[in-house]
Amino acid sequence: LNTTRSLALPFIFIPLTAIGIQNLPQSQKPEASALYNLTRTLAGSLAIAALGTFLVNRTAFHYARFSESVTQFGSESMQRINQLQAAFIARSGSDAQTAHTQALEALKSELVRQSLIGGFDDAFRVLTVVSALAVVLALSTRTPNIGAGHAQPAAAMD
């Protein structure tokens, strides 16, 4: 996935830069390119920060929701804890108290793992929607007509 992304990025950003500055006078192209790169870098940094915050919040949300159903008095929870405890006793020869603590840690680890999966699923959905909106926006843009509304130079009229 990272290799594919790394190979695809030049095919995205180089044409975007060219499209963004193609209609500018040659004297303004270096500044426009620098401004475009600065804007792209800042927007990327802000997007990564926003996505990171979203991911942390959604993971915490999923953890809270999943842990609501895992209580020490729930029959399914007690059954799973007892299974894990028996497995730790059989596998490592732990005493009952140590195996119980290990079982609780294993259950917590599973809750964290499932919460992370839920958070990443939510982030993926958001990125999918944002990407789809960006495609629609990109397809709906028009190329500006540079000659419209500007007086032609006298040399061009001859």
C-alpha cells in the first residue's frame, strides 16, 4: 500500500501544480509554485492533525461503547474471563489469581484492538467521503479564459 501511494503521489501533485499555474504569466510562476507548495504542505499538516484527533476521539468512543457490554457481572464476560483464566493456568502454570489478572488484561487488550479497528473504520469512511467530494469538486471546475475581459495589446491587433 505504501509503495503504491508513493508511486502515485507524483502523478497527482505534479499535474495539480501545472494546472494551478498554467495560465499565469511566466514572471509569476515561481512565486505561485512556492505559494502552492506552502499551501499544500500546511493543508496536509492540518488534515493529518484533524484526522489524528478524529481517530483518537472515535477510538475512545468505540472503547466506551464496547466496554459497556463487558462487565464483571455479565454472564458472557464471566464465561470469557474463565476461559482465558483456564488457558493461562494450563499454558503457563500460573496460579489462579495471576491467571485471572492475565485474563482481564487479555480482555482489555481485545477491547482496545476492537476499538482501534472501529476508529480506523470511521476514519476511512470520512476520508472516502472527503475524497469523493474532492473528485466532484475537481470535475466541476472550469479552466479560466485568460483573454476574456482584458484588452488586447496594440501589437496583437496589427
